[in-house]
Amino acid sequence: MLKQLAIQISSTLEQISYLEKSQIIQQLAVNLSGLINYQDICNVAVENIRKFLKVERTLIYKLESSPTGSFIAESQVVGLTSALGKKIDFPVLSNHLFTNQLDGVIAIDDIYHAGFENYVIKQLETLDIKSILLVPIFQDDKLFGYLIACQCSQSYIWEQSSIQLFEETAVIVGEVLQRVNGIFTSEQLSESQFQQQLLLRRDIKKQDAEINRTLEAVKEMRYSIKAVAKGARKAASITSKAFHTANAGVTAIDLTVDNIHHLRETIGDTAKKVKLLGESSQKISHVISSINQIAMQTNLLAINAGIEATRAGEQGQGFAVIAEEIAVLASRSGDATAEIEEVVANIQRETSEVVKAMELGIAQVVEETRLIQDTKQNLNEILDVSNQIDGLVESISAATVIQVKTSKQVTNLIKELS
């Protein structure tokens, strides 16, 4: 979704740039179309293009029959010395710049790093030039002169869009000069000149119609930009909800991990107590074994006492009765001891099984803790990504707001032109 938003915004920016450039060229053509004077055409051209490019000085240099030429039009910011009327052997400079490419475009960002010879730099310094853009103007397929843009306060990087706009401006100026040259054969207008004026008016009406169509296109583009902005805001809302959900998940996992740690400690303590119980049952088993041996010995003594009482006859009958009772008690003690021994054995067996189960439970708790820690790590990564996406969406939203304002400005400009 974000990729589609970025592509749509990039396409919108390209459309706006193209429309702005088209409007600049159309406005310049409209401004020049009603002029029939050479000087007026040149003055309007340099004034318009300087404002469009936002540079400090624009000039038109006209070639003459002599080796040198002259500056016939100029537009500059306040504070610069006028170049009009200055004598400068500019063809020397132009020949230096346009060697083997007379019909080319030359953009010099910094005259001090362009490999110029000293005399060329001195010529440029007489006009306070730090950066220069030159485009040839042709009239009837002949070189009329040059359209020149300059930065005088500092060096300047000429962007490709500015160079292309400057080039198209030179073409329009050349065409208008050529058309005016065809119209004027004398100081008075002829019939053909009148027809030419009609054609000019028709062209102006046609341009007005094109401007209106462009205005509609800009309106549609504004709707598109608003839709992108709405989508960006919606994406921001979704991202924010995802962030809060993931954050709540991390908090819940932290609580779960704490509870599991407490459970693990409780199970460990219980396992220790069960082991102690097993050890105690072992001791009981030893005691029971000792009691069993004592019972066996008591029973044996009772038997021996009975034998001795039999030998004694009537005098030993009382002793025989006592020996019999002792034997009965010894037998009962043996039976009870056997039962206790069986119970203790069962306790030992069950205790051993409980210990094994607890050890298995502890292992499972450890594994579950590890899995939960991994889940927490994943949620933390989701939080980081959500933060990054949120920042990106905010940037897209800000960009769309700027583009809406720009499209409004373009719309207002087109309305002024129409």
C-alpha cells in the first residue's frame, strides 16, 4: 500500500512539474504574441524568464555585422550594474564556449572551475557573473544572438528542467521575432499583416482553450492528491492501532512470563519437598525393617520359652501361657509391619512418579518460557517496524499537504492566465 502511495505521489509530482512548465511556456507565448516591436519582445522575454527561473540577471545578446555585438535587452535584480551599453567582445567568449557546437546549450555552474582562460574570466567578471547559462536564438535558421541567464552573487547549479525551459524560451523568442520580421515590410501594415494579426488572435483564443483544459486537469489532479492524503491518513490510523495492539501484547507477555517464573519456582519447591518425603519414607522403611527383625526374634524367643515350659511340666504352665501370648503379639507385630512396609513401598513408588512428572513439567515450563520470549522479541520487532511505517506515513501525509497547496497555486495561476 505504501509503495502504491509513493508511486502515485511521484506521478503526481511529475504531472505538476509538467503542467507548471507548460503554463510558463504558454504564458510567455501569450505575453509575446500581441507584441510587434523587436525591443518590446526582447524586454518582455528577459523579464518573464528571469522571474520564472528566479535568477539574478537575464540578457539577450544580438550579433551584428561587426565582430562584436551588443546587449539589447536586460532584466536584473536591484543592486546590479546594468550591462546595457557596456562594450564587451562577447563573440570571443561565445566562440570559446560554443567551440564545435554552435547550436548547443552551455550551462556553467561555476566560471572559476570551468577551465576558462584568464581573459575569459575577466570578461565575465565585468558583468559580475559567477554562473552562466547560454542558449542560441535562431531567426530564419540564422543565428540571431544568445539568450543568457546569470547568477552574480554566487555559483549556481543549473537543473535540467531549468535548462529545458530556457531552451524552449529561446525557441519561442526566435519564432516571435521571425513572425514579426515577416509582418513588417514597412512602417505601415499591409493586408497580409492584417491577416497575420487575425492568425495571432486565433492562436491566443486557442491557447485560452488549452489553458481551460489544463485547469480541469489540475482540478482532477487535486482530487487525486486529496485521495492520496486520505489514504495516507487511513494508513497512519491502522498503523497506530497495530502499534498499540502489539504494545499491549508485549505487556501481556511480560505478565505471563512473570507468572510462569513464579510457577516454575513453586513446582521446583514442591519437587524438593516430594524428594524429602521420599527420603523420609526410605528412613521409615529402614525402621520397619528393624521392627520386623525384632518381631521375628521375639517370636523365636516365645517358641523357645514354650519348649522350656513343656519340659518343666506343671510348674512351667504359667510361663507357657505368657510365651504363647508373646508369640501372638509377635505374629501380629510382623503382620502390621508387613502391611506398613507395603504402604511405604507404595508411597515411595508414587513419590518417584510425582518427582518425574514434576521434572517433566519444569522442562515444559522452561520450553514455554523460551517460546514466549521469542514471541516477545517478534512483537518488539513489529513495534519497531510500526514506528518506521508511522514515520513514513507522516512524511507522505506532509508531502500530500504540500502538493495540495502547490496544485492550488497552479490553479490560481491558470485562472489568472485564462
